Amino acid sequence: MTDADHFEPILAGDEPSTGEMELEDRASLRRISGLSTELEDITEVEYRRLRLERVVLVGVWTEGDAEHADASLAELARLAETAGSEVLEGIIQRRDRPDPGTYVGSGKVRELRDLVAANGADTVICDGELSPGQLRQLEEKLKVKVVDRTALILDIFAQHARSKEGKAQVELAQLQYYLPRLRGWGEAMSRQAGGRAGANGGVGTRGPGETKLETDRRSVHKRISKLRKELAAMKTVRGTKRSRRASNEVPGVAIAGYTNAGKSSLLNALTGAGVLVEDALFATLDPTTRKAATPDGRAHTLTDTVGFVRHLPHQLVEAFRSTLEEVANADLLVHVVDGSEASPHEQVAAVREVLSEISEEHGSEMPPELLVVNKVDSIDETRMAELRRLLPEAVFVSAHSGKGIEGLREIIAERLPRPEVFVDALIPYTRGDLVARLHNDGEVVVEEHTPEGTRVQAKVRPDLASVLEPFAANGAV
């Protein structure tokens, strides 16, 4: 029997009208074309095999249409490539829900095992989070390493983390994920009561005391506790910097969005920051804050944050909470969307879902959102018209070519909070620093030079107004 006999195609138009899945469709696995990253250049194959894992992707299609299911597996393929794997095959099974024992069902596991052997794969990646039991059963039956979507994303984060805080956040997320999945193989790692408990436990319960598995668990708990303390200290430092900016009344803009939407490129375009830009998922894990100014000269900060993805592991949301609080504490949220993606509105929904979760945990409302569609230089007019219909409130730019960037700067200036205290001050010429600060942080209405000093009427923030009180013209600021 050939592979084609095992895997019968499911067409997008085969939706059962009653909403119930047909038995034949549910029982079949469907290949997803165009996912393989195997090189055609045979001279590079041996080198690639030395450093890349050869993987087969497996998804379970439980809701939505075939296009949505294919897009999810295609994203999994990009994640696998980002982690350094070579994608050989991608298949989807249609079911009401994932099988609680083996994810795809015991019968389909045998077909999957044959497919893995035929392709020479050494890893299977599942498009979902597997329970410890599912993971164990799949590895026992397939005889190769099995990884789920959560572990894959955690691996990518571990590769890309650069700062001390980023590495600690990723390690904490990994330990929280792997703790319930620690398991032993064979008698050497089995649970033993040991000691006094083992003496009264009867045959089969006596042992050497604490086993390696239990020791590992205890070590992981200690490490998690230590990492949480370290991250709490780092959060305090981050909070101090944030409060310093707040005390200076410098407005903050947070750049958020789906991974690889072009957030870092946009930060560079707006500020000339020179932040690393890569066409890769999760290229940015450590937040970058840069100074910027509106066209009318008002200072503010721009912060590039970690990207989001569909079904972002909850361990990562928890571990990166202190970083993501930069978004919650901003005055304006610039939500970047990749205009070249097939379903940008779904990415927008995925990001908003995570931001809503952070907002609830943080106990505050999210700042006003400015939706920015990036990479418009790579789409045609028809696609542009469709995006304007899907996202009517969005601003359209290209961080790469600079198209629309000046207009975006003006819109950001309009959305940022403005100084509200009117001052009338006569500033001595020896205090030129205050005049400069007025121009940087306030809105100068009138400025004139007199024999006594510079007479300035301006709108400023409360902190600057209090500094200018001693120089009030006519006795009042």
C-alpha cells in the first residue's frame, strides 16, 4: 500500500452541511503541500544534515475552514525553520477534538510512524500543546522525538534571548513548561518510597530513597524560585527607569504587534535607532527604548516590544509580564500589522487577545491604539484596497522604503497627550537650559528677548511649571 492510499485529500468545499464531520473526512490525514524546506542543491545536503533536525509537522483541524488550518501549519513550518529544522512533510487530520491519548488517534499514529520512517525524520512537531501523557505515548509509538508548538516557541526564544533579563524570562518559562513533563525511563528512574516509608510499604515499594526524578523536580522548583526573585529585582529596576520618565512627564509610545510584522524596522525608521532587523520570527525579545521627537519638537519615547503569535504559550506571557507592562504603561500603543500576510485581521485579533489578558492582570486599561499596516511596498493596489476595507482605521506605511513615515509621525504627535499648564515666565539669560527645556518639553506660544531675559509664554506639563514658578512674569506662572 502506498502513502497515497493512507492519506486521502480533504477539500475545502467538503464541509458537512449539518456541521458534523463526515466519518471518512475525520478518519483521514491530509498532506499540506509547499512546506518542505529540503534543499535541491545536493552539495549542501550533508552540511545541512549535520546541523538541522529533519521534522514532520502534524496538525489537528478542529474548527474553521481548510485555508485557516493550512495557514496554521504553514506558520508552524516557519517556526520550525526559525528553530533550525528542515521541514520534510506537513499533514493535518480532521477531528472534533485532538485525541486525548495520542493527539491524532491510535490508528493514525501507525500511519504517521510509517511516514516518519519513509522520510527519515528524527522529530515530529505537533501544532498544539500536548499533555504529558500525549507526549509520552507519541514518543513511545513513533520512536522519535516529539515536540509540541509550545516547546518549539520556547526553543526559539531561548536561541534569541540576549539580555540577562531576557534569558532569565525564557528559562523560567521553559522550567514551568517542562516541570510537569519530567519523567523517567525504566526502573532506574521509577518512583521509590525508600527509608522508613519503604520499610512498611511491602514488596515493590522499598528503594534507595529519593529517586533521580524527584531530585530533578526539587532542583527545578529551587531554580524557578531563584529566577522569580531575580526577575522581581529586574522589574524593580525597570520600574525605576519608567517612573523617572514619568516624573519628567515624557510621553511614551509602545510598538507592539505580531512577530515579524516589522516593529524593529519601524522603530529604526522613526528614530534611526539602528536596532537589529531580521526577516525571522521573534528576532526581538529584549525591549528597546529610544528617544524621539514629534514634528513640532515634543520629546517622547518609543519602545520596541517582543512579538506575539497565535496561541502564545501562557508560560511566556507570565515570564515576559514585566516586559509587556511597557505596553500597559504607555500613552499610545502603535500596533504594527504585516500587510503582506494573507490574514492580517487574524493576527490583529491574536495580538489584541494577549494584550487584553495583560491588561486584566495588570489591573489597568490598555492605552489608545494606533493600527499601522507595514510593508505596503510589497503589495499591489488590489490588495491595498482590500486592506483598507478590512482595517479602515489603520495607517499604511513602509518602514523599508519610508513611505508614509512622515504622516505617521504627525499622527503620533496628534495622539500623544499635550501639555496643559499655561505659563508666562521671564527667564534670565543665565538659565538658557530652561528655555531649551521649554522648547523640548512644552509648546512655546510667544518668545521675546528683553533686557532682563527671555520672556516666554508656553504650555507645559505640571513638573516643568513648578520649576518655572520662581521666574513667573507679573508674579504668576
